Amino acid sequence: MRGMANSDTLSQLRLRHYRLLQAISQYGQLSVAADMLSMTQPAASRMLAEIERLVGEPLFRRHPKGMQATASGEVLARRAGWILSGIDEAEAELAAVREGRRGSVRVGAVTGAAVAHVVPAIQALTPEARAAEVHLEVGPSGRLMTGLDAGEFDFTLCRVPSQTDSQMFEILRGHEEDVRFLVRVGHPLLDRGPLTIRDLDGYGWVIMAPGTPLRQGVEDAWLSAGIAPPREILNSASLLVSMAHIRTSDAIAPVAREVGDLICGTGRGAFVELPVTPGLLLSPYHLIRHRSRPISPLAERLLTLVMDGMAKP
């Protein structure tokens, strides 16, 4: 026979060839390898002869107890194992992607929605999709809608700015945002009992920038109560900045109810909600996806979990 074949010759080998090489190497018997591959022994013998013809040299030595790979046969059998293992892994990964158990998903959300709905949905997704890569960006609605339009997110939970062409998007579900007022433990207002908006006048604030729904909601509440909106304001969208500021001052931080519950529950007793009545409701945020842009099965699965969570009372 000729010497070892070049790569052009080896490229003629097919998966069925590699499966037979691996099986013969593993079991050492042509008849057993044929059975494992649901072939007849004559068919397996003809296929092996075809492989050796393509390669240009014998790949197995026949002896009374079975078959033993030659040096070249060991190389091809080992490579066959790698190739077939890679294909099996690719098939498993493809199935995981198709079933929404693998891949990546990008979500944008306003702070309250991220805490209330996206994080619980991610936690519910994790046990069934441990290989999933989830990206969550928290920000203002304008930034999130721009990102959704540009394809940066699979879906968002935010408000739709007035200048947005809403026909481009599918609005799946809405949720009102209930505001809480956070202060440090020992704040002077905590000794006053039930409070109204007017009782909060005269204190400093840490709050989002003008034009954001939370800022607009607070200012409207002040105007409705017949008082001027707060003037001593630290403008910041950062929760860490808000917590740092109110912990060492008498400032007040309005936040979404879910965010307030989280901070008060994990702040080691450093923060508390003011008992303000009536409460303050903001315009609802929505679960939004782009009408013309399909999303992956993983993103569909996470979106469904978010939607299910938003449907709960």
C-alpha cells in the first residue's frame, strides 16, 4: 500500500468512517463494532477496507483474538474520538440553545423593575439554564428605549418616552411603581407619627435628575400639596450614592417600593421608610420588545418568566 495519506485524502473520510474506527479501537472486534453501529460484519469489513484504501495503509492488525490498531490506526482512532466527542458536544449545545438553556440574553430595566421582576426571573431561570449568560443594565427609560431600538437589548422594562414611535415596539405588560421615602434610622421625622407630603418640606433630597418619572412624580406631589418642590437636591441615579448620603444626613431618598424593601431589609438597621400617607404612585413602566427583531429561545424563556412574575398580585 502507499504511505500515509495527505490531508486532502483524509478529508474524504466521513463521520461513519470515524465511528467505525473508534468502535473497532474500543472493542477490538470487528463483529462487536459492527453490532454497536447496527451494521452487518461484511458491511463493516468493506467500510474498513475503504478507509484503509483512502488512508493508504493498514490501520488494524488481525490476529486470532481480534484486532489491534497500528500506529497510524491509533492516531486516527484517537482523533476519531475527539471529532465524535466534539460533535456530541455541539449537538448537546445546539439542543440547549434551542430549548433556551444556553446562550446569552441582554435586558434593560429601570431600578424598581430590575429588583422586582428581572432578578427573580433570572433566579428562576438559573437552575434550568446554568450555562446561560445574562446581562442586565439598569438605567433611565430614555437610554433603555434607545438601546432596545438599536438592538442592544432583547427586551426592556421601562417607560415609553413621548417622542418614541410606539408602533415599532410590542408592549406586553405594565406595572405601576409605588414610591417609598427612605431616611436614616434616627431621622427627626420618625418621631412625628403618620406624615403627609407637607411634613417633608424643608429637608434635603437625593433623587434622579429632572425629567425622570420619579423626579416628576415627586415634584407633582409637592405642587398638589400646595408647596414648592424641594430645592436642596443631590441629583443622582445611583443607589449607593443615595444610601451613602441619607445615612450621614437628614436627606430623604424617594425610591421604588421594591428597592425600599431591599435596602431596609439588607441595610443592617441603618435605613427605614417614612410613614407617608397618601402614598405616591408613578406612571407605569412596561415590558417591551421590538416588533421586527426576533430574540433567542433563552431570551424568550426569560421574558416569559418576567411576564409571569408581573402577573402575580
